[in-house]
Amino acid sequence: MQVEQCEEQLFLSHKAAILANHGLLTVGQSVAEAAWWFITMERSCQAQLLAMAAGTRYLIDRETALQVREQIGTPLSGWFQLRPLWDQITEDQPDLFD
């Protein structure tokens, strides 16, 4: 599949994809939103690996997963959740854009 087709299909129906042997790909209506989905996806992957290493699996039921998605999975939520990290980065590195 060509990159443009993959990107278009991802954007139309999903926020993120795991590309085997390549890493993560995220999209959003803004750069801030896409960046947040990438950060949260990376953290989620790390948590998943730790959970798998721990042994016993505890699955989240579909209803709970859908409720969480409705609460924190919107484009506005993605943009908003990146703001504190953005503020911290720009404060810690004031010459970042010089």
C-alpha cells in the first residue's frame, strides 16, 4: 500500500497504527493532537509490555473502553492534553525555535 493510501485510510477511521518493524504512526486534525496520540500510544505500548511481563491478564470490557474513548479520545482532548507538555518543553528550552 502506498504511503498516501495508508495515511488516508488511517485518518478516516483511526488515530494510530503500529507498523511492524517500523514503529508508530499517528494522525490528528492538528499537529498537537497527532503528537499527543503518538506520546500516549508510546506510553500505552510500554505499559502493555510491562503488563504482559507481569503475567495475569486483566481485560477492559468494551463498554468501559468506549466510554473512555468518548471522554478523552476527541480531537479537542488530544490537543488539550498536549498543552502542559508543550508549555514545559518551551519553558525548559526557550531557544528551541531560535
